[in-house]
Amino acid sequence: MQVHPPYGNAAKFETL
């Protein structure tokens, strides 16, 4: 899970 670019924080964690 890459959390480098913040695409919406929580939303990104759910997608990745």
C-alpha cells in the first residue's frame, strides 16, 4: 500500500 500521494487519505487506503 503506497501512501505517498494523498488522493483523499482514507479513500486511498480503502482502494489500495
